[in-house]
Amino acid sequence: MPTVAPRLHLRREDPGDGADRAPPGRTGVRASSDGHEVDRGRVTAWEPPHRLGYATFLAQPRETPSETRVTFEPADGGCRVRFEHGGWTAENADRRAKFRDWPLLLRRFAALADH
């Protein structure tokens, strides 16, 4: 699995370098247009080539992140990728409505996977 992910989560173009960086076991950052890095979350699981997990505080307080888990499984000569977005608690459930872009994100991942 790469340590640099493609820019798939943005609705608009970003003048930054377009890469999210999340070294294994470290905080995830995004390079901004002026060269500084913005803290976006932390890697919680790194088991190449099977699993990636991260806690994100994108659009929410650091104290109450949500969790995204990604698993990779062999499937018919290719790979099945599963996403699970959870980690919702009483403290962050009110922000769950902010995360409605999953259909868009998954279409972008599927389009990349087909190339």
C-alpha cells in the first residue's frame, strides 16, 4: 500500500500538491498550497497488504474523531476493497451528517481501480 493517497475526497480543486501523507503509525497530514502541512488524522492500523485504519478529525474536534477502516481481499483475479466509516459516539454523532460524500468518493475509487 502506498503512503501517499490520491486526492479523492475533495469536491473542489486544491492548489496544494494533492497528496495526503500518513506514514505508518504517524499522524496524517495534507500538504497545503503554501507548503505547510495540515494535521488531518492518525493511522490506527497498518497491515499491508490487508488493512489500513485511520482516525480522522477532518471537520470535527480532535478529541472525538471518526474511524475509517479499509480492507483488501483477493477476489476473482483482482482485489476487493471494503470501506467502513464508524467510530461514532455520543460526543460526535451530531457531526455524522457532514459525511454524506461517500457515494462520490467510492465512485472515484472505482474509476481509479478500473484503470
